[in-house]
Amino acid sequence: MVVSLLDALGHPIEPVEPPVASREEVRRVHSEAFVSKVEAASDGRPPPQAWDYGLNTGDVPVFENMDAATRGLVGGTLHGARLVAEEEALRVLQLGGGLHHAHEGRASGFCVYNDLSVAIDYLREQDLRVAYVDIDVHHGDGVQFLHYDDPGVLTISLHETGRYLFPGSGDVDETGEGAGRGTAVNVPLAPHTESDSYREAFDQVVPRALSRFGPDVLVVQCGADAHFKDPLADLLLTSQAYEALFRSLLDLADEHTAGRLLCSLGGGYHLDAVSRVWSLLALVVQEISLPESVPEDWRTHWSDRVDGDLSPTFHDPDRSFDVSRRTAIADQNRETSQRTLELMASQGH
């Protein structure tokens, strides 16, 4: 839907077909036992002990060609990292990927291989300091823990608190370990957080964390599931808020990494929201003026394939959400952000 919407706007994506990631490249961050188990599941039948590796579950069912298909996603993000590292591109948008829940030896949360961590590991091999920002509504647990002891990787995640939402991690006191102590930054937000409060937390934490760390490249997971229409979470961001976030991330890349930026997609489970949010992302990254309206022909084409109406405008209509605890939620988020900043200061990042 995103690609077709960009086509309808007269701004078609010129796709680059990257190589599929090799087994050795996937093994940068995943265990031999796990990769072997994914390979064994790729005939569409669950192998023995599949559950021990997070496979054949409700959120990660096995399917034919699982290994090759997921290595394809890894290849896209890894190719983007190479383009940035080799200065063939300043900004790269991977229209896929963002599989941030996959762990070293376990699939999780619709994620098999962790494309982001493979790309980050490659960038580290190029002697680059990497800052990773995750705006998916779910905590970026896989990426965080795969780099938890690396002083050259900063992970920042703003997400709905794990007290109420999968994967249950991402508290402020998860700050890294060993040489990486202080390089994990988490801002768990209260359910029903609205755009203004989210933006306040972002502005309080993200620029300071980047300034303290001094990255060479910025990697961003651009999940769209914090949008208020998303059925699997409880944050209340609008498409306007997402546009502002994307612009801020570009500005932060210009300020801290000489513009070097690699973006992936991520979670998002409402088709009207994700098609608009990720199209906005593609346009902002390319510095293309944003249209007000979604083309009517495009909406007609997709209307019978989508539950509910497709918005006629990219920006959501102005509205006031019925949030009875608005002030208390904003205050709670300020306290969380302040606690995150205090931990950053106490640990040197």
C-alpha cells in the first residue's frame, strides 16, 4: 500500500534490489543452534523443540522458505548499512525490516532474524559508533539485549510501558551491562499517552542521549503502531506527530552524524494508519513537499480490501481524545523522563 500510494502521488520509489543476507551474515548476531532450527522449519513443518527457539508460536508460526524469506529482509537493512558506511548514500530507507524483537537464540513478536542488529554489527565492524532510536510502540528488546554490553552502541527506545504491553521489558533501569553500562536508554510511557506528552519525552531524552554518546551513524526503527488507530496498543499519536518526529530525527542526524541515517519500518497493524505514516516517512526523508490529500483513485482501489474507511487526508482530523487522566499521564511521563535523564547522568551517558 505504501509503494502504491507513493506512486499515486507521483513520487514512485526507485527500488534497489539488495542481495539476500548470507548465513554467515545472519550468524553475526544469532546462534548456530537457532539458525539451524529456522532452516529446519523452512519446509513448513515445525521441527523438534521449535518452541524452545520461539518458533511455531502464535506470533511466529513456521512457514515454507522461512529462512530465505527472513534473510531477504536482513539483506535489505544490511545493504542500507553498507550504502551509508561506504558513503554511497547519506540517508537510506528500508521499506521493510525493523524486526527488533528477535534475540540471539530465539524468535519473538513476529520477528525471526534481527535485521537491525545484523546491520548495527556490520557498522560496528567499520569502526562506527551507532545510535539506535526505536519509536515502535513495543520495546526494542532484541536490539537492546544483543548490544547490551557494547560501549559503541547506544539504544534508545520510547514505548508503551512493559507493565501492560509486550514484550514486558524496557524499564528505565535497563541501562546496559559491563562495558556497555549506560548505553541503553528507555522511556516507558503510560497507556493513553497523547502526541504532546510523547513529544515532550522525546525532546527531553533523545537529543541529550545523542549529545552525550557522540554517534557516527543513526539507525531508526520507525514502527507506526503508536498511532491512535492501532488495535494492538494504547498510545494515541497522530500522523502529524509522526511527521514531526521524522523531521526531528533528520535534524538530529544532521546535527550528530553528519546526516548519516538508516531507517527501517517496524510494527503497525492498522492499514490506513501505516500507509499514511510510512508514506509521510518516505516523503520526509526525500525532502518532498507533503500533500494534504490522499488521492481518491488510490482510496477507491484499496477500499474493498481494508476494514473501515481510508482517510482522505494525510494528517488526521483535529480531535480531542477522551482521556480522563490526561494530566496525570503527562505528569507520570515527565517523571519517567526525568528518571531516565538521572540514570544517564549517573552512568556517564
